[in-house]
Amino acid sequence: MLHNWPKNGAPVFHPLQTSFTDPRSVFNFNDFWPHESCAIQFKGESYLIGGAYNCDSGNSNCEHINVQRAVMKLSKTSCGLEVVWDGHAKNEKLPFDMSLHSCAVFNKRIQNTNNEYKEHVMICSPHDVANDPVNEKEYIDRRCWSTASMEKNSMYWQREATLNTRHINGAMVQHKGRLTMVGGTGSYGGQDSALDTAAVEFLDQNLQLNPDNTLNRWVYGRKYPFAVEEHEIVSVRDGYLYVFGGLNYAEYVTDPSLDSAHYNTKKVFKNLDPSQNHEWLEHGDLLKPRANHNSVFFAGQVYHIAGYAKTFNADGTTADNTGRRVEKWESLDAVITDKHESDQELFRYTAPESFIVKEEWYKTYCKRG
């Protein structure tokens, strides 16, 4: 789906594909399934890294792509995705199967230089169960890797410092020069757990060697106000770090018989810099609770896109499928009258990824005849 919503205007949606079998689809996924992947825009290209489906042996849905170890990019010459690494070939697959991981672009301090930094991509904290038994089964949910290139013949994922705790389904971004990870699942009361965590960590690039031969270290920052996963994070240059919504599974309230959407939150918090122990400040609410969504800051506006989100009637039935809507704030400091919600235009996207593209790309390659 291509979406545009100008300030003070009406939303515009351009369906590119309505289902996996859509006969009128104009978007070619090239057998890649983006569910539980992560996305970055790096050096002028838009990439998808890993995902939920293991296709190492091939099947009818992903015959030539092993999604969990694949890297794709948005084509600049057609309406669809191109294969960078197919996830099968020896030198064309991610270090491990990747699902529910986080990724971000950051400035990496380079060893043996005069304090030189170079732009890299980091991936962290994939889910252990992503690993199929036929692959290299290891506990990797605290691990991170980085690469200076996303090109087919020069991509190389190097081990980086190990996180202090697990952050599966967390959110990571560079903020004020420091790579910062917020929340996720993986710890409770200091022990490994399937429950959510409020832990915040930032990467201290001290270039010190660790026992596992990685460099640098992850350090705890100011904790988030509550345990959260499936949230979204946005960093504004020279401003605040914002966290939008998410799923708040707490051991003492969670009823496994209820739809998980009952535990979604609409809370929004901001922090000037959690690595410096600044306080998390409330920053209003989303119009409705939302988790497993995507938030994008673009041209001064904030878009909260899709996700697993519902509201409920008093009898427990679904009142509204928020996950089929886009919520738009006309500024980061929008008051309630400047927060708007689209109709149910989307196709139940859970864990979506979004790219900012030019109108010219759509008109040239994707516009239906």
C-alpha cells in the first residue's frame, strides 16, 4: 500500500497488492515475506532484513528465498523488491535466522583511527526460536552484528558487543550519537523470561576488548516507565527520543484467555537522552491503543501505521480494528484536534515496515494503467 496524507488534507491510499494471491497486484515481493523483519534506509537504498519464515528447504510460498536469512531492497527500476542476499548461498545469508530483531543505522567508531566514525547498520536481539533445528542452533537473543555495506558482494556482518538483557521485539535507534535500545521481551525480575522488559541500553563505544573478542559495551540507561514490547521509537535530531504505544504484558495482570490487544497501550513518552539518566516525560496519547505498528516521522508530521490493534465493546467483542487505520499527528506536539485517523483502508498489516519514497517512483513504476 502506498499512502500520502498532506497537512490539512485528506489521506490518499494507492493499493499495490491486496493479498498474496491478488491477481491485480502491481508490487512484486519476489517471494519475500516481510512479517517480523526489520527495515532501514541506508545510503539512498531501502532494505528489509530477515523475517518470520524459514524457507531453507523451499516451499510453495518462498521457493528461492530463505526469508529469515535474506536481505532485500526496494527496487529503483520496478515496483517491487530485489534480492540482495537470498539466504541460501554460503556467502549470501545472515549470520543466523533473524526474526523479531531490531535494526538501526548508526555511526560506528573505527578502531585504530583518530576517533573516526563511519556509518554502519546494526541488527540486535533476534528470537532464538527463529533458528530451525537444521541450522546453527545457539542462544543469540542478546547478540548484535553490524556491517558497513549492504551491497551484495561487500556486506559483512561483524559480531558486536553483547546486550546485558534480551530485547526481542524491542526498538532501537541512534539518538544524539548513541545507539539506544528500548524495551522488548526477555527478562523479568533480573531473570530470562518471556515477559516484557522496561530496560533501556545504549552502546558505549569505548573500543575496549571483551572476553568474546567483541569491542565496546552496552550500558543501562534510564528505565522506561513500564515494561513494553512491540512499540515504536522515533529520534528527532537535537531533540527528544519518542516511544509510541506498544504491548504491556505484566505478569500480575495478564489473562492468557484474552486477546493480547487488551494489553496494548496508547501512552507516549519522550526522553531528552536516557543514556544521561534524563527522566521519561509523558507526551500525550495515541488516539487508540496500538502495538506491533510502525511510526514514521516525515515532513514534520508523525504517522502511526497499522499493527495489531483493536478496541472492544463492554461484552468483549471487537468494536474497531484500529490496525487497519493510519493515525496522523500534524506535528510531534499535536493537540487532540491535530490528531487524525483514516478509515479502515489497510489490509490488517501486523508488524509492518514502511519506507519513504518519492511520488515519481510510484508514478513511473507502480501506478495502475
